[in-house]
Amino acid sequence: MSIRVMLIEDDPDWIEGIKWIFQKTSDLILVAAIPSLETGLELVKHLEVDVILLDVMFQQERDGVQAINELLDIKKDVKIIMLSSLEDEKVIWDAYLYGAVNYIVKSTDYNTIPQAIREAYANEAGIHASSAKAIRKAFHRLKEEHFRKLLTPQERRILTYVYLGKTTSEIRTILNIEEKTIDNHITSINRKMQVKNRKEAAQIAKKKGLLLDEILSGETGKTPQI
């Protein structure tokens, strides 16, 4: 069975490159190569298309990402693979978020594209190696944001002092709160971070950038006692 592919791309070199790579395959048919996003959005209504290769940038605007929703509204089962010279984490993340099944950076080898098309068509698309690093960074950032939102400002404050080796009694004096209140905060922190004790929580918090810099900077030159 042949896979019908539409290319929406305004770079003449890439249009020729895709045509060249398709000539080497027997199962991929390039039904149209459209240099205009508007024309592509109109033609897709009238053509039988399985996979769309879509450029991110048109006339210096990231219109391709926003067009994903429009294309899926027209053909809900079509698979969209983004093509771009941009390796920006947010652009790549947004493309997947809007519904693209893959994102290929244009510095990649042309020869990887046919297999990416076949995998997309078979609903087996993996994240292309050229965009995988950005996705991993995005997941890491989201996890850190999750932890920041998970802990209250007071919990982060207490955890910073724990990292600096302060005892419960010392923290009580610094923050002018009851020791029982501190213990309750520590219990909450351990539960939220799924750790066994305060020292482990403080070490993880340091690695994830959750400690408060204004407190750490005030302790410059002092070695943490954990």
C-alpha cells in the first residue's frame, strides 16, 4: 500500500530534497508540494492525504505550529510531521502539544525522513532523534515546575535551612515559629517529595533548584552539614 504525502514547505531546496528522496522509495507518493501555507490548507480539503510534512516557518512567522489544529480539523486522521531549522525547546514542545506526531530538524539526514513517514502512518511514530533532546529538557523543566508549585514558600524556606544544616531549634529561632509547626512542614515536604527524611528532601531540592537563593547567598562560605 502506498502512503500519500503532502509537503507544505516554502524552501525550494527542501522541496527538491524531498522530491529526490521520494524518487528512491516505492511506497511513498508525494501528492503535492505546496510553497504556501494558505494554499496547503485549501488543497488538503480536496486531496487524499495520509501524512503531511509541514514547515514551521512561513514568511519569518511560526505559522506552521498554529496550522496544525486547522489541518487536523480538516482531516482528523492525517499524521503531521513538522520540519524546521529551529531547535527551540518551546517551538518543538508546542508542535507536539498542538498534535504533530513528530518533529524533524532540517539539519538531519534526508534519508531518515521516509522511515519517519512510515512510522507515523502506522501510528508507531517515535520522537525523532533531532528533537528528542529538546523534549527531554522540556519534561525536566516541567518536573521542576511541578515541584516548585508543590511546595509552599514556607516549606521551601525550611528546606533551605535544612540543607544548610540548621536544626529544628535553630530554624524555630530564625523563623519565629513553633517546633511542632516545623515538624508538620517537614512531614508534608517528605510526603510531597516521596522521600524518607529531611536530609534526602534537601539534597533533592538542591539538585532541582528548589532552594531559596536569597537564604543560600546569606550563608556564602559556610559548608552545609547534611
